[in-house]
Amino acid sequence: MRVVAIVLLLGSTVCAAATTITREQVDAIVKPAAEVASLDRLAVGTIDVAGRGVYGYGKTPPDGRTLFEIGSVTKTFTATLLADMIVRGDVMLDTPVTQLLPADVHFPSKDDAVITLRHLITHRSGLPRLPENMDPADVTNPYADYTVAKLYEHLAAAELHRRPWEMYEYSNLGVGLLGQVLAHKASMSYEQLLITRIFKPLAMNDTKITLTDDERARLAPGKDFGGVPMPNWDFDALAGAGAIKSNVDDLLKYVAANLGLVDSPLRAALQMTHERLADVDEHNDIAMGWHIGKRTAARWHSGQTAGYHSFVAFVPEKKVGVVVLCNTGGGMVDTIGTQLLCAMLGETVEPIKPNR
């Protein structure tokens, strides 16, 4: 259902001129949806040329500093690292992955077609969604013990069922691997690479993988759709697919930099991540990490872990963007985000009506 919501509102809606959204408009969209889904903590951020808005909803309304797991929105940061390394001349989009792995690591190919960085970031590598040797000791924290050794073990035994670039197939393995090889190329950990190349330059001081005690106290407790507490997720080798924790204040800085509303040393890299690289389906294309609504030109990504859901979207041409973070795994987050963005693009949006 969440995929359908994104497709309908971002992929196939023709939007008008951008407009500044009011608090009343935000409330009209968010409050009914939060009530329907009985959400605990929902943080919303909006941004346009006139400024930013931060709003808290739910049973325990959060503020802009409240931290959440952002899940697969992490993939857009991995894409930004890739673009930055291209700008620096360290790699090219069509660099074969084998060139960035240790020499003794075997890597699969198909009919002599090799997997490149382009294939990994566009989910067209032929690699499956998850590694076949992923067998977590704790199923409630599934990525925690998936080590680099296990990743290389999987690659040595893997067989591609299709040639690279043949088909879009969303892959946590592919983008997690991308984060790993970029970190290996830079001779630092994935988290240190993020901090050095993205978080510090954009002053995203609360965005982390490893939290301090103070930051952990600001982390909203994750819950499932029924309100049952869920454990936090930890990542090892596949951190590039979903390990980041962040908040609305920091993600609005990220969106502002993507929109060119602030000066940033990452301007060239961020703009590179917006460029269309491949088709996904009749409603969406894909860039470097970001999906692109074909008619709205919205760059968007959502994310989910066991107890959290996130949504980030923006339209570079219109200079508008939205961030929605929630400590409930599932629910109305994507619908809220897409409705807010289309309202900012001048569309008339019909809010969700609570059942009475």
C-alpha cells in the first residue's frame, strides 16, 4: 500500500507551481493520518525558498532534534559518497566493483558482463535483495552479525541469474556492498567516511550510526504497527543499506543542500545524484540512490526498520522538500510525505478521513 501511495502521488500526478505550505495545511494532512494509524511519535519537516517548518504529532509529539532510524534513506547518503568520490576522481560510475575489492575476493559475473558501481546504485546489478548466507543469530536484529567475512563468502559462491543492467531489482545487498567498497577505497570505515565527507561539511551533527549516550536518550523508541516495542537495528558489512540515525533538523539541512538553498562543498556531488540513470517502471525512474517520479520530477526515498519508518522527498526545479520520520514500523508515513509534497506543489490534496 505504501508503494501505491508513492506511485500515485509522486509518479503520476501533474503538479502546479510550488507554494509555501501553512501550518494549517500541514495539520489538515498530518493529524487525521496520524490518528488513523495511531502513531506514537511523528516528526515532519517542510522546506522551500521561504524557510523551514518543523512539526511534531502523535501520542508523544517529538521535536526536530528527536532521533529516528531512517533505514533505506541511508542509501541516498551512500549514493552521495559515490558521487563525491567521482567528483574527486577516485572512481568512475562505470568502475568495475572487482577493482575496489581486495585482490583475493572472488566476485560474480554473468556472460563476461561485470558489475559496476552504476549497477549497484541503480539496483540493476543482478544481485538479490539479501545475501543467501544471511542467517542472523537474532532475527529481531538481522543485520548485526552480517560481517565483511560473510559478505565476501557470499560473493565467492554467488551466481547471477541475469546479466547486470538487464532488470531493476531492489537490493539491500547491492547498496550495502557499495558502501563497503567505497569505504575500502577510502581506507576508512563507512561511518567515518560519512562523517568526514557528508555530515561535517553539512553540519549534520546529530546524524550518526553509533550514538552517544546523550543521543541515545533522544532516540525515539521503535514500535511495530500495533505499538509493541521493537529492538533497534545494528549493521556491520551492509551499513550502506540502512544504518543511519538522524532527525528532522539534520535531514532538512540535507534537503536544503540538495535543493541548492544553501552553499555546500557537496553541491556538484549532490546534483550528480539527481540525474536520471535508468528506468524503473511506468511511474518512476532512478538516479543515484534517489527514485524519480516521472511526472513530478520528485526525488524520493523511503526507509523502514523493525520499529521506524522514514520518507524524504524534494523537487529540485521547484525548490520544495519534505521529511517525515516516525517510530512506528509501517503506517501512513509515505502517504503523509507524498501528500505534503504535492500540496507544496500546488495540488489539491484530500486528507485521510479518520473512522468514527
